[in-house]
Amino acid sequence: MSDNLDREDQKTLKKINVNQAWEVRYWCEKLGLTESELRAAVKAVGNIVVDAEAYVAKLRNDKSSSPSMGM
């Protein structure tokens, strides 16, 4: 049986399940991440959506505010 995005109400998702392909696709699109970036975020802060969102926002803020080191 194929994954169906409509079977869950995405507005009520509070956790990221990286073992469900449809959730990985959904969260990658919603957060603007690659699969490996999403998995790294979940590994760093856990699978709670608000924690992952805050982590991604902090990384993006740090990246945009730090001067280039010319590496």
C-alpha cells in the first residue's frame, strides 16, 4: 500500500517520524531541508517538531550572520 499524505492531518503532527517515508518527504518540504539535513536535525534535538524548527532556524540564523571564513 502506498503512503497517503491525506491519512494524517499534517496540522496536528507534533513529532517527526523519520521511519515513515511520507513524513520525511513532508517535513523536508515544510522545513526546506534535504533528507540528510532533516535526519541530522532530529538526531541533534529529537523528533519534536517545535524543537526541530527552532534548531533549523538557529542554524540558518547562525549561517547568515557569520562572516565567510574563506574555506
